[in-house]
Amino acid sequence: PVGKARAESNQGRGLELLSRAAKSYEAGAYSEAAEQIDSAFKAGLSGELAARAILLRAEISERSGASAKALQDYSNALWMESLSAASRARASVTARPTTPV
């Protein structure tokens, strides 16, 4: 029971940090968003929240010009069973390599 309560508390803290990261991302504060994602993982994220965090980190890396890191995170997110269908579609379209024209 004590361990479960701590895990739920950590999960709540992780969700709070992930929400802040999403707001920072939307505001264009990519470095701040990335730091908040790292903190969210340290606080504790599981399942769908972890998948969403990895996908958001991929989008941050892509917007910051770190294409290789973005591609790695998109690929990792796609392997996570807990990734929602909408997020999976977003990740798979973005992770597809493009051919020069």
C-alpha cells in the first residue's frame, strides 16, 4: 500500500511535469520542455504517458534540428504498445524517411 501510494504520487508528478512540457513546447520554449520531460521521466511515467513523453521529445528534437535524435524517439515511440492510435499515426508519418526529389 505505501509503495503503491508513492507510485501513484510519482505518476501524478510525472503527469504534471509532462503537461508543463507540452505547454512549454507550444510556446516554443523547446529547451525548457525537454528539461521538463526529463524531470517527468525521473518522477515516474508509465504506459501511455511515457509513450506521449517520448513522442513529444521527438517533436522537440525535430523542431530543434536534431533529426537523428528525433527519428530515434519516433521509432522508440512506435515500439511502445501503449501509444494511442492517433499518436502512432503522427509518429509513423513523421518517422518515414523522405526521398529527395
